[in-house]
Amino acid sequence: MPVSYDLNLVALSVIIAILSAYTAVDLTERIATAKGWSWIGWLIGGASSFGIGIWSMHFVGMLAFHLTVPISYDFLIVLVSVLPAILSSGFALWIASRKMLQIPNLIGASLGMGMGITTMHYTGMAAMQLPAIAHYDFRLVTLSAAIAVMVSLVALWLTNYLHNQATVIWWQKIGAAVLMGIAVPMMHYTGMAAVCFSQMESFSGEFTAPNTTWLSSLISAVTFSILGLALVISSETKVIDRTKELSLALKQLQQSQLQLIQTEKMSSLGQLIAGVAHEINNPVNFIYGNLHYVQENSQNLLELVQLYQNYHPDSGSQIKARVNEIDLEFMQEDLPKVLDSMKLGTDRILEIVRSLRNFSRLNEAEDKAVDIHDGIDSTLLILQHRLKGNGDRPTIEVIKTYGVLPEVNCYLGHLNQVFMNILANAIDALDEAITEGKISNQIPQIKIATEINSKDWVVIRITDNGIGIPDRLKRRLFEPLFTTKTIGKGTGLGLSIAHEIVVKKHNGTLEVNSQEGIGTEFRIAIPMKSK
């Protein structure tokens, strides 16, 4: 029987195939990045839209097919033919959305999708009802199945390739969609060429051909609506995700800027302290180095005076007057004490200088084996002026319970910043508690304890008996820019930076345990050896 095609419907079927292919490429990106229920939703949506698109191309292509006898369709079988298209499309999208697409997976998915398309096609062919007998050329049937597999192979590879690119240019997606959109109808029309019909000499029953123009328009309109809706949702989701990414990037940039400013402040403070310590150290070393000689010479002179007194007890009146005037006996007792006091003072200054230099090590790029206790003590020294009592509160008592710790590989300068931030917050909490009269009958205290736990980690606990932190705020303490202090008293960066230093720079943990009205404990834990 002679065969003809409605070229307008053929062109329409190709357009549907191209749009379906473009939708598949676009939705694969969404499936690849989604997780959990969102991933399931995108996979179902992608499989449905892509499968319906392929099926629509196929059915519009069948409507384009004309014989000299009327053709009708069993629409139940036509609807059943949608299922293989949707299932094979879902399987293909799942495989194509993987980060790494191995060759065995690619071949298996291509076979699955190709067989699904072939099943859809010949199930749809079986839905045709006409007064003729169908004869199939199995060579062309095999060729159509092979084309379906090859089309699926190319489509899967292109889709996976595109969604794994860092940047996909719009014409690349369109080019891939056009290539796949043209290749899919090739399978369909090869399958249509595989069948020929011979008219039945006698038949009973009525065959009413549907209005192909109306039916193809309806199917096209529904398909375009579904594919368009899928693309719009995908685009809107991309915009939302991109907005979230930009907002997060902006927030991270602001955080980084503020952290940079804070780090620069601490670095400048460290440089200032190091410079002051150096300038103090030189003259103090000079004094300290000469005190020994001054003490020795003074002792010799006093011994010489004593010898003169022993051998010449009866001195002249002028000498006696001078001895009484300077109170020689008191000088002989007091001068060694004065020199001892000066030595103690210079020892104390040298200790302060060592602590200042220890605290100022903020720019060291490498971790070193150091004594953690030195860092804590040097930080307490910097904060000594805040610990002292004033008109509003008594002196804050610092109770140190240090365990026996070996030297630990760490960035001590950065840990000093952690100690500084936590101790400064503890002092603020105690000041606030006393101002509000919540610890009026208690001595304000900060307890610092160190130990090694069972995992060979160094643990530092800093506890205050301040007002505590409400449960609703504890989980936000380490968020950048979050602060419970009044405007002008806090930037919300101290604990955030401390958390980053402990967790990211030292692979440790920073935890907080607090009870309102009782106090707060910060627990710092870092491994003894760098990881």
C-alpha cells in the first residue's frame, strides 16, 4: 500500500524531540546537584517530562503517517506505551547525572534507554487499527533498535559531559539538544519504514480515523506546556539557588573582611607588643646585667668601711658627724635589701617582657612545640588591668589548675588569640553579672584547668561564674557577627574566629556548656600532634 507523510507534522515531531532533549539536558543539572527528597522529586519530574516528550514526538510522527485506508488507534495501548518512555528516561537521567560515568554504566544505560524507546515505539505501532495487515522487515526493525541505542549513548554522554563542565555556554546546550532531537526521530522513522501494509480483501467493523490536525495540536500543546513548565521551574530554582549562593558568598566575604580586620588588629597589637617588649628588654638587660656588679662592689665597700671602723674606732669629729648624718649603720643594713629589691623588680620586668613576646607570636606560619601554659599566662598578663578591682566590682579571682602537659605542636600565637577572646568574654560576663547584682554575694572567679584526655588531646577549660548563656543563644555563639552585647561593645567575631582557629587550624573542638545564673564553661581540645 502506498505511504505518505504530513511534512508539517514530521517537522513538529522533530521540534518536540529537540525541546525534549533540551529539557533533559537542563534537568540533568538539577538532578546532579539535588539531594534527598529534592533529588527524588527532580528525577521523577525529569523522567516524566522527558518521557512524555519522547512519546509525544513518537505519536505525532505516527499521526503524520498516512495510508489509503483510514487509521484509528486503541488509545489504551497508546497510553500504556508512555510507561516504557518514562521509565527508560528516568533510568537514563539517573545515570547521566552521576559525577563519574564509567563506560560499562554508559553502555548499560544506553541499552536500557534504547530498548525502552524501541518498546515504546512498537507498542504504539501495535495500537494502530486499520483494515490492513502489517508486515515487518526485521532488518530495519533491528536497525531502528540499534539507532535507538546509539542515540541514547550519544545523548547520555553529551548530557553527562555538559553537566560536569564548570561553565556551560548556552549554545552548547542548544547544540546538544538539536543533535539529540534530530537523532531520536531517525529511530522513529526508521521503525516506521520497517513496516509495510497489505490491504485486507474483506473486513468487518468500522475504522474511523481521528482528526490528525486537532489531535496533534492537542498533544503538542500539552507537551509544550509540560516541557515549558519543567524549564520554568528549573530556571526559577536556579535563580533561587544562585541568589542563595550569592548571599552566602556575600556573607562569607563580609565575614572574611571583618576577620581580616580583626586579624590585622591582633597582628598590629602583636607587633606593637613585640616592639615595646624589645625596647624594654634592652635597658632592663643592661640594668639586670650590672646589678650583680653593683651588689658585689657595694658589699666590698661596706666591708671596707667596717674594717676602717674596726681599726680606727676613734675617728675625727667631722667623720662622726657625717656618719650620723647619713645613718651609716642603717645604710649598711638597708643597701643590700635595696639591691635585692631591685633584682626582684628586674626579674619581674624580664618575666613580663618574656610573656609579652610570647603573646605577640601571631605571625608565625608554622606550628611549633610550645608550652600551652605560657600562652595562657601571657594572655592573663595582657588582661591583668581588666582583672583588677575597681569601684564597681572587686578583683576577679583567677584559679589555675594546670595539669602536667608536654610541649604541644600548635600555633601558639593564634591560640593566644583564642584565650584572649574567651577570657575577655568571661570578664565581660562577670562585669555584667555584678552590674545586674546577680553575683553580689560571690567572689567573681575565672577557673582555668588543663589536662590530657584519653585520646591524647590537650583539653583547656575556662569557666566563669557569671550570668550564663540562655539555651536559645548557645547554638548561635560561634556564628559570625552574632553577639549578645550591646552596640559598640562587641563585633560578634571573637568567638567565631576562636572557633575557626581551634577547629580548622588545629583540627580540634571548641564547645560551650552554660547554665543561666550559674556560669559558662568553654572547652578547648586540640590534638597533641598536628594532623
